[in-house]
Amino acid sequence: MIRSTFVHAPWVGYPTESRLWREGVRTWDDFLERNPRLRVGTDRRRAIQQEVERSRSRLKAGDYRYFARRLKPRDQWRAIGEWGDRAMFLDIETTGLRRNRHHVTVIGLNDGKRTRQFIEGVDLDEFPAAISKAPMVVTFNGSRFDLPFLQGWWPQLRFEQIHADLLYPLHALGLSGGLKEIETTLGVERTEETRNIRGYDAVKLWRRFERGDEDALDLLLEYNRQDVENLVPLMHHAYRNLRARILGARPPATG
DNA sequence: CAGAGGATCCTCTTGTTCAG
DNA sequence: CTGAACAAGAGGATCCTCTG
């Protein structure tokens, strides 16, 4: 899907990209071979072509940082096909919504197979090293919450990986609402104990733990584990369906 | 060649939506 | 309960295509 992306080139917006797809220009290779008609002059065409060539070579070199910088947050999910199998799924719990006033309590990180959890006062500082080698981070609404919050917590931390925020592709598929609502729609299950817990309850569970209730921490960790592990099937659903919708669509029949 | 009309880029503003 | 990014829409700019 990243090989079909043109909107990161200058003077290419979503209408132009859609037109290219409709005309059968589905990949960078198609573009360079067929040199399709564009409603731009020679200078701009040259700039677009250079971006396509550069993208092709950056992908061949495995340079995920290039695409992390180049693609808008809402388009980064398109790289799931290339880096999704080495992605880290991420979800955080905090003491509230304001990153100046509140702080991180738990970070859940799943590598596609196993979940590791970092706890404030125990091993939270090991998180930056654990995420640093991943080419891709997957979240739900992480563009607006998780990543900025972590950035405020560790000002020196730089997220250089591609960030697939599943909120945008899922909404594009018509699945609106928050994570829990979308899970219900898609039939993604939760365990009995965590089924009725929501975001603000995580705040209260941490407070209970601070007052000495160890069971509250266990429940908070179980809730966080569910949140982060449910991102895995959501990612596959989002990518498979949106890719099919965009590239599987046949051009209009002639005649 | 010059001018009109059309397409679509970029930028700015406003309202909505999620996260704990 | 806050803050950030998107969507949608308007305005300005650029550059293509079509005519005569």
C-alpha cells in the first residue's frame, strides 16, 4: 500500500492520487514506466517524479524514518504492509488527560506476540530502550494522546518510527466512536473482569493501588493488556479492508 | 499569442472528536 | 473535565487547456 501512495509528493493531493489509481497507475513502478498525464507543468512534474524515485529507493533501503517524516499521521497506516509484522502495539494509562498536570502510570507494549508492561515506580524508565528499535508503532488515537503524552514525560525521547494510528483508517471504514465501541462492532472480545472498565476507571484503579490495594494494580494491568492486545486484530482488519476498498476497486467499465 | 475558464494546489478558520 | 489533529469550507494562487 505504501507503494501506491502519491499524496506525499508536492503538488499531489487526494483528488490527483485518486485519479491516478482510477487510471490504473497503482504503484510507483506504474508511474515511472507510464509517465501518466498530470495537470502540472514540467518543473512540478519533475519534482513529483523525483519524489516517486526517492520513495522507491528509500523503501528498498528499508528507511522507515523517511516515511515517518514524509507521511501525514492519517496516512501512515499505509505502511502496515511493509513494517506491520515488526510493529510495537502501544497503550498507556495515566492519572488524567492533561500532560502538564498528570503523569504516566502504566505502559503496555506488545510486539505482535507478547505483551510487556512498564509500571511507574518499578521499571517505567526501561520503556524508551524497549521501543527504540521498532520501525513502527501502532496505537488508537495515539497521535492526539499517547505519543504527545510520552513526549511530555520524556522530552528527550524521539519517536522516529512510523506511527499507524488506527483511529483514522477505522473511521474511514465507517467505524466511528472510541476503541471500545469499535471492538464491540467488530466482535473483538474482552475478559469478564475488564469488560466494564473504561478510561477514567484506570485513573481510579491507580489511586486505589497507591493507597495500598495490590488487587487494583492487577486489574489495571489486565485492563491495559486487553487494550493493547486488541489493537492487533484491529490493525489487520483496518489494513485488509481499506486496502481492498482503495486498490481492489475496479476502474469504470468501458462501453 | 492572449485571455477565459477550470482544476486543484496551499493556507487559514471553525467545529468535532477521542484519549485517561 | 484538556489538547491536538482531522474534516469541511472559503479564499488566493498557479498553471493547464481551449479558442480565436
